[in-house]
Amino acid sequence: MARRTREESLETKNKLLESALEVMTDKPYSRVTMNEIAERVGMSKGAAYWHFKNKHEILIELIVMLCEESGGDPRLLEGDSDSFRKIRRYYISRIDKQKQSKRYEKINILFQRRLEWPKEVHDKVYRDLMQRIRKEQSMVEMAICEGQENGQVRRDVSPREISSLIAAVFFGIFALFGPNPLYPGGDFDLLKYADFIFDAFGKELKAIQA
Amino acid sequence: MARRTREESLETKNKLLESALEVMTDKPYSRVTMNEIAERVGMSKGAAYWHFKNKHEILIELIVMLCEESGGDPRLLEGDSDSFRKIRRYYISRIDKQKQSKRYEKINILFQRRLEWPKEVHDKVYRDLMQRIRKEQSMVEMAICEGQENGQVRRDVSPREISSLIAAVFFGIFALFGPNPLYPGGDFDLLKYADFIFDAFGKELKAIQA
Amino acid sequence: MARRTREESLETKNKLLESALEVMTDKPYSRVTMNEIAERVGMSKGAAYWHFKNKHEILIELIVMLCEESGGDPRLLEGDSDSFRKIRRYYISRIDKQKQSKRYEKINILFQRRLEWPKEVHDKVYRDLMQRIRKEQSMVEMAICEGQENGQVRRDVSPREISSLIAAVFFGIFALFGPNPLYPGGDFDLLKYADFIFDAFGKELKAIQA
Amino acid sequence: MARRTREESLETKNKLLESALEVMTDKPYSRVTMNEIAERVGMSKGAAYWHFKNKHEILIELIVMLCEESGGDPRLLEGDSDSFRKIRRYYISRIDKQKQSKRYEKINILFQRRLEWPKEVHDKVYRDLMQRIRKEQSMVEMAICEGQENGQVRRDVSPREISSLIAAVFFGIFALFGPNPLYPGGDFDLLKYADFIFDAFGKELKAIQA
DNA sequence: GATGAATGAGACTTCATTCAT
DNA sequence: CATGAATGAAGTCTCATTCAT
């Protein structure tokens, strides 16, 4: 049953990647089998090996793909006179995304499983991963700098540190209150939490107007 | 003599558990072998099977054991008139512990790997785990309630929600800046972060004195 | 046009055969893949299957082809009054060939790998192979007979046996001192060995003149 | 079905080695499976993997073991005033061994398959193999030297070269007329051949008495 | 209590072969 | 003629688990 066109082939590859995402969010990497990934999309193990060198490679390609499509909309961090409000809007958009899109949820779960990635995978993906984290973080960092420059934000804090703090805080919130195959999550309202945090941080960071 | 033997047996069992902690911190559960656990303490696979029904059981007993010894010192949440300061002190102590104790670090890593635990393990451990989380959380919750009662804390927030928010925030901080076998941690100062957070949250939660 | 195509087809087939010789000389038959054979000549696996029924068939055709072109020059075994000298000249020419031609070396290696040929291959090729061995051997045999008839060679030896002995002796020499992918050959001078052998055998075979 | 005693374990290992010898003489290395080796002696695949790291390791141990037990009886190369006769006796004994012992035959076949050994195997075994060949060769070499010293052998030949020539010659004879799974051997009498060769070489090597 | 041999299920991979295009 | 996608059989290897001693 040989697919012929380049197009169909690419489609198969994508179907396999999607299948992998599905399965790999559902269970630990070590319990995911090539067979399973392939069968889910009506292919044979061999097909998977045609498109990917091995199991690791699937995960790698998957991660690289997801790194690109995940993250909030960077445009939200542009064009607003109030830097802090921009940051707030950005994270709120991420929460929205998470709430609405099953896919986004899955991506989150996949990344939560990163401790199980084989070193091989991790090494190849490290750069992308870092970039993904950095991208977000540096956008936030720049927004804070901007705020410091135009007098909206305290000057005695390190933009770098604050941005990574915020990243960590949201990481924690997504991890604990987001989709979690083990603790099937509460009925917590992430938006409410975000509001509280931004209210608090916002005040704490606000430059004291003379 | 029999007494002696029983003691020795318990000791062996503990040695195996410690070995398991070591190894399971180091690599994904699926790549930890019974052999490895046993060999690390100069014992044979068979011995491990004498003390534990199977591999899952080791993990289960390990988790149960750790649930008891982990967590901050609850006494810190007692006996201070300022409720919020108590909470602050409590988390700071956890950070200290983490900084000083390799063991505490390992425990953290082990729990970060929880997504890989087999359902079997998870089910049996769920209650303990929840309790561990709840214990801390409810202590914090109670401290907040107390604060609300004696007028130190705003009354329009849910103690429940705030306590889980704080938990999540610290979870994020530990996860990202704490020990992490994959991203070998930066030189971030957790205490500085904690200070910032408590400053911000403290103000936000303070009851507005008329 | 059709003519052209047929020619081209034959050329492709030959290129595949040459590639197969190359690869099959380099590693055990079982580790040679169709892909490899085809890729070496810038073709796809599928193309190879158009020209050959399967992998076995390639080896078969290869062997048949090589059987024809290998062996020393039979003309050397003709037209000399001294039969033994003819034999000697014949084998010397084989050594020369071996020394000068990489291709001849490869053929030798290929045949050294014959124990790995699948029964299927072996059965189909047996006749050719035997013929190839016999051809040489019987030429030598005839030369010996001739020598016996004209009184140059002892009459109490079996030409058959002597010819196969000589074949075996040279087989050993080629195998041990010839090209060998495993023991990358010494700096032995095959000619020197051949000289010694022929000196010794020559004397031993010479008819005792009354 | 756990065997207990060290002894029994060793026995199992040996049985596996013998089984491997059996199977590996019967077919190319690549077509021999672990399962087959184990099943032949009523064991499971797992048992084989308990005793040997992997398939390669079986072959390696097998070869090392056989290197020790193969070869002619070196005592035959001692204590005779006629050096050449000693060499002759030595090779004759090898032929005898071959004729009488099925095991010896198998060893020969195994070694004839050496071109198929994976590089890994070959590298580890190379030294032993060389030693095995060298041992024999150097014994012969010494015998020739001895002969040169006491005036029985021509002084203008290199003992080194002559000994390797003899080795090659016998290699060829064993290979072609010995057991051969592909050309199921003739009814040739190896002894007759050996006689002829030694007669010829003997005369050729004899020191010309003034 | 402890050991180490043995089992067997299950996963990863490789590749000859087929076939639609 | 040629390509390249897909299949499926077969083999290697790992390990949790069992069990006789």
C-alpha cells in the first residue's frame, strides 16, 4: 500500500507525529511503543521507521515542532504604553489558550514529562527548548526594561530575575492546576490566580512616584 | 538472636530503599533495574524480592516513607501573632532545607518524576501524596484563616485558593530553579525570589486598615 | 530509440552488478542491503528489483558473470613442448593477474565468502562453479597427461589427483597471502612461493630417465 | 527452573557453547539465532543471555576455547634427530585428527567461516587467532632452523617463508578436501596428498651433501 | 534470608520485498 | 524504467519475576 505523492507521504509523517503526541501525553515515553504510534493511524511499524530513524527521533521532531507552535502570542507584548499591562495580557492569553485548546494542554503535558526523555533526546532538543523558554522570558524581560526606562517600573529590580520569576510562577500554576494526568486537576480558575498574582506583582513593581 | 535478625532485616530493607531513592532520582523509573538497586548495596536481585513484592512496591514504600519526612517544619506555622509572617517563615525554611540537604533535593526530584509512576503505584500512593500536599496547604490555609480572624488579612479572599496558589508558586520555583537533572540549575538565589513573592503577596493580602 | 533503451537498461544492470561486487566483497552477504547496492550507483532499491528478481538473483548473476571472466588464460596451457612448464606458466600468470588487478582480487574475496551463500544461490551456481574449477583443473590435468605421454612426467601418479593437489595448494596460497579483508595481508611474495612449489613439484614429477 | 550449583551453571554454559559450535558450523553466523542455540540444549533465550553478553560474545568465547584445543600435538615436533621428518609427522597427525574427529572437522569449518565474523568479534579474537597460527608456524620454523643448523636442510631458504608456505599449502588442502558444507568433499585421501607434498618439499629442502 | 540461574514477555530495529504512481 | 513509501517477518536484547538450593 505504497503512498505515492510527496504530499501523501508528508501527510503520513504528520499523522505519525500527531499520533505520537497523543500517545506520549497519555503515558510515559518508555511505555509508548512504535507499534502503538503507527497502528493508531492505521500504519505498520515499518512505516514509522521509514519516516523516522527511531523512537527517539520521533520525540525529537515532535518537540521541535511543538516548540515552534507553543508559547503565547508575542505580538501581545508589543505596542502598549503600559509595559506591565502587556506582560499581564500576554500570560492571560496563554491561560486562555490552555483553556480552549486541547492541543495546548497536550503540549504542556508532554513537556511535563521531560524528565523521562532519554539523554540523547534531551541533548538534541536542549537548544530549541532553551530558546523557547528564553524567547518568552526575554520578551518579558524587555518589557520590564522598557517599563524601567519610562518610569513605570522600579529601577532596583533585575529585569532578568523578575522575568524568570514570573516564568517560574506560571510554570507552577500550569503544572499544578493545568491538565495533569495524575491529579486530574481541580476546578480552579487559572484566570483568578493570574489576576491575583499580577495585582500583587504589579503593585510591588510599580515605581514609587515621587 | 531472633531479635537481632529482625533488626538486620529491617536495616537491609532500608538500605535497599535508600539505594532505590538514589537510583530513581538519577534516571527514569523505567530504566531503573532491580539489579541496580540491589547491587548498589552489595546485594543480589533475589534479596530485593525477599523484602519487596516487586519493583512497584519499592517505589510505593519509598514514596510513603518520603511523604512522612518531607515538608517543612509545621512548628514554624505555630505560635506567632503575625500569621503571614509564619507562612513566610515556613517556606523560607523549606528553601533552606533544600539548599542544605542533598536528601531533600533528591526527594524533590523523585516527586518531579511522578508522571512516570505506573498507575498501580499512583493509586496506592495517592492518598499519602494528597495528604502530604494537603497537610502543608491546610496549615497555610489555617494560618490565613487565622489572619483573617484577627484582622491581619483581607477577608475577601479564599484561604483555600490563596494557599494553593502559594503552593503552586513554590512548586514552580522549586521545579525551575531547584535541582533538576535535566537543566542543571542556574545560580539563582531562591531566597531572593521568595522575598519578592512574600513582599508582594504580603501587601496584597494585608487587610486594609480603615 | 527502443534500441537505445535496451542498451541503457543493460548498462544499468551492469552497474548494479558491479556495485554488488564492490559491496559484497566488502562485507558479509547478509549485511549487504539492496539499498546499498542501488544507492552506490545512484539508483533506488526499486530499480534493482526491476533488473533482478531478488537479492539472491543478484549474487547468482554476479557469480555466473565472474566465473566466465576469472581463471587464468587457458592459452598459456597450450603449445609448448614442456607440459610442466606450461602449468607453471599458467599459475604464474594467475598470480600476476592477482597482483595487478584489483578486480581479480575482489573476485577472489567474493569466492572466499562462498560459505555464506544461501543454499538457493549455491544450488543454482554449483554447476558453473564446478565448471570453473574443473576447467582449470582439467586443463592442468590434460597437461599432465600429455607430459606422461611424451615421457616428461612420471607415469605412476594420477593426473587427476595431482591437478587437484596443485589447485588446493594455490587456493591455500591465495587465501592466506592473497587479499583478505580480515587479515590485511602481509608483504609475502607469492611469486617466490610459486617458484619454490614448482621447483619441488617439478622435480618430484619428472620422469626418471633411465 | 533455576540451576543451582556453580557446577551445573558451568555445565549449562558449556552446553550452550557446544550448541553454538554445532549451529555455527551448520550455517552462516548471521542465520544462527540465539533462540536456536539455546533451544537445542533445552534452554531459553534468556539463559543464553545470562551466560553471554550477546551473540558476538558467544562466538568470541567459542573461538578462544577452540584456539586452545585445536592444532596438532606440539610434542611431535620435538625429539627426533631428523627435523624434516618431525614436521612431516606433525602434519600427518593433524590429518589423522581431522579424519577421526568430527569435532576437529567442525572447528575447521567454523574457522572457514571467519570472513563472516563481525569486525567486533574479529578484533577481540585476532590475537588468539594469530597466536594459534603463529604457534604452529613458529614450531615448524624452529624445526627448519634446527635442520639448517645440523646440516639437514638447505641454508639458502628462509625458515620463516618455508614454514608459512607449508601452512598455506595445508590450509588449502584442508579447505578444499576437508569437510566442506558446500562442496561435500571428495573421496580424496589427504594422506596421499601430504605424502606427495612432503616427498617433494623434502627433496627440495634437503641440503646438498658435498 | 540470600543467591544466582533461568524464563518469557515485550520492545526496538533491520531489511527483503511489494506496489501504486 | 524508476521511485519511494509501506509492510511484515525475523532477530537481538532487556528485565521483571520466579524458584531451587
